[in-house]
Amino acid sequence: MEAMLVRSRLWGLPHPRLDTGYCFVTQGDPAGMLISPLTALIDLRGSWHDFQLQARPLTGGERIRLDCSAAPEQYNDLGEGIRQTLLGTCRLDGATAVSGSAGLEVRGY
């Protein structure tokens, strides 16, 4: 499982905002690549250390939910608003996929 969401503000203005990203799942149903906004819509909710990413295919297929978290003290502050950890936990649609060894990175959140 791999996912990324990039939020960009055109011309530095609050609106319009352009969200782009991808969600790649190698097993299960649905398997394959979802690309936002071409084949799916990807949304991010939560805080910088405990967040949920949802990918909804535009074709009406099953949505994918990825819950990611790590304790705030497990993140490394790399400067310029970049935080990362290799000690994260990820759950794909509620089932524990990786516990305590997922790489998470958050920028400017």
C-alpha cells in the first residue's frame, strides 16, 4: 500500500485549492492505482500525527480508507514544516496492515 495527497493553492490564494494524489493497493479488492482527480477523489482528515486518507473511485467502486497514526514524539522534525517517522501504524479499511513500522511523512500540516 502506498498513498500520497498533495494540496496546492493556486497563486497562493486560499481558493481555488487543487488536491492531487494517488493510492496504490497491491492486494485485495479493489487492487490497483487510483489517481486523484483523474480516476478517484482522495480526501485527508485528522491531525498531523493521526490522520485518515480516503480514496473514492469516480466509477462508484468501493472506497479505500487508510488510517495512519504515530505518537507525536515518534515523529522527527526535519524543519520547514516536514515531519516524518518510520514507527507509524497503518490500517487499511480497519484491518491492521502494518503496526509500528510504517513510514509516514507530513508536510505543512
